[in-house]
Amino acid sequence: MSTLAVDAIQNAAGTSAATIGSNGEITTAHNLTSSGVITGNYLIDDNYPIFSGQGIAGFQSAGYEGVGPNIVCPSGYAMQINQAGLMGSDGAMIAPADGYYEYCVVSNSGTADGHRGLYVYQKTSSGTTNIDNVFTMNDYSGYTIASHRIIQMSQGDKILWGYHNTYVQWAQGAVNFNCWGRRIK
């Protein structure tokens, strides 16, 4: 068996491509590409767009975002993580850069028995579009409603979710509501 001992790898032009630390950690200033399987433990760096929130701080009308006047959206959450500004201060997911994003929103209880709805919208520079609707029966308050999608977004695009104010309001507790999102490409 042969051992190659190096501290850095350069491309033919002489620019630095990768550094190998004394602990075996390999760092690169650009994306790492592989045609095979890469194994190990991976941590998300501080610049990776990701958020996770539980519970709802309050509700607000989102008519100013171009959704219907009867749609009421969460205004904020108890955040576990919010990197790269992916969750905006208004309770909407905001793309910090062009790319593909994944989101999930789950409400597992209403404030009373009755119909509940989950409406999801994507706001772009050309307008706001309804991209998902989920509904419950009207005989029980504990039906779970959820929306999970992978979508392409441009920098500044928003994803908003809310309920229709003629239906039962979502329960606000941390055990009753959660949402998360991340950039995947």
C-alpha cells in the first residue's frame, strides 16, 4: 500500500482547489462533486439556508402578499434554527438565492371541531399563485393537514401558508404546528 502525503491539492492553473488538514478534514472553496457514494457525518454550515419552527406566535392577514382576503397566515414561530434568512420576519419562507427548495408545514389540530384548510402560495416577481390546498372533515378537531413540496424559487420569492377565516383556526401550540424548509440545490 502506498501513501500520498499532501497538505493541499491544486489544479493545473495553480489555483488552490482543496486543503487537507492534519485531522484529515478536506476543505474546498467550491462545491464537492462525486460520481460515487460519499459516506460519513455531515453538518450543515452556518450559510446553508434552512429553518425549523414550532408553534405559531400569532396570525395576520396576508392580503398584502397577493393572497385572497380571507387567508390568515402565521406571523411567526418559535424557531429552532433559521440560517441564511430563509424564514422571514413576517412568517413566510423567503429564498435568499435562486435554487430548488423544499418545505413542509403541518397543523395537527384546530381550536374546535369543524372544517380546517391549509392553503399554500408562492409569491414571485410576476404574482402570487396558489400551489396547494388541503382540507379536513368537519367532525373532529384533531385531523392532521400537511403540505410538503420541492419547488424552484428565485431570489426573493416567498412561500406563504395559512387558513381560510371561514374555517376553524389552527391551534397555535408547539405540539400542534410545525414547519420547516431548506434549499436543496
